[in-house]
Amino acid sequence: MAVRIKMLTFVVGAFLVLAAGILAVSAKSAESHPIGGNSSVVAEAQSWLGVPYVYGGASAAGVDCSGFTMAVYSAFGVSLPHNAAAQAGYGTPVSSPSAGDLVLSDYTGAGIGHAGIATGDGNMINAPYPGTTVRYDPIIPENVVAYRSVV
């Protein structure tokens, strides 16, 4: 009898772990943003979600905004500098961002100081500032200096 109880407890526990995993995958799918455009770039950017912001970082251990964009585009053979303002000189200017385009912004009035990757739905994936992780944020058109098609 004790063996059956232990076996039943194990089976119920395994079921609960499996169910929790399925729910987590379903919740992640529900959070997905539409991508369109260059979905390969967006998919690569999504693989960085949750990586911590680290000033000067450009690896899975931590990234800053330009280190993030530099790392994502490098997966497609594009070599960008580790500086948001300098990245504005790469690719082709576009007036409206498509998924996978580089978003270059000025939030301080001092010129381009931030870079992210457009998702095609009015949002971007970016490494915003210390204490955060790579995440989705809305593109704020008033702060955008340039959009560039890089891939």
C-alpha cells in the first residue's frame, strides 16, 4: 500500500510539473508580438529577452542598448559599432520602421543615445537602462531620430 501511495504521489507530481511547463509555454506564446518584416532579426532579438542591462556589455551575460543591437545584427553578418550614434551611419534610412529595423532615439536632447530593434507593431526590443533587462518597449516617435534598415 505504501508503495502505491508513493507511486501515485510521484505520478501526480510529474503531472503537475508537466502542466506547469505547458502553461508557461502557452503564456509566453500569448505574449508574442506580431513581427512581419524581417522576422529573423526579431526572432534573434527575442532570444535576448531577459538578459540584464550592463553598461558596455555585448554578450549574453549583459548588454547595453548598442551592445544588444550590435550582437543581434552580428548574427546576420552585420558588423555595427558599439555606439548608438555611430550605428546611425549604417544601413539604409527608412521613414517608417518595419520589423527588424534599427530604431535610434534621443531621450535627453543630447543627440542619439539609444538603439533598439523594431518589432513591426509600434514596439521595439531594447536594453533600456541599468537595473532592467532586454525587453519590449513602445517606440516613442517624438524621441526617434532615425530608423535604419540594416539587414
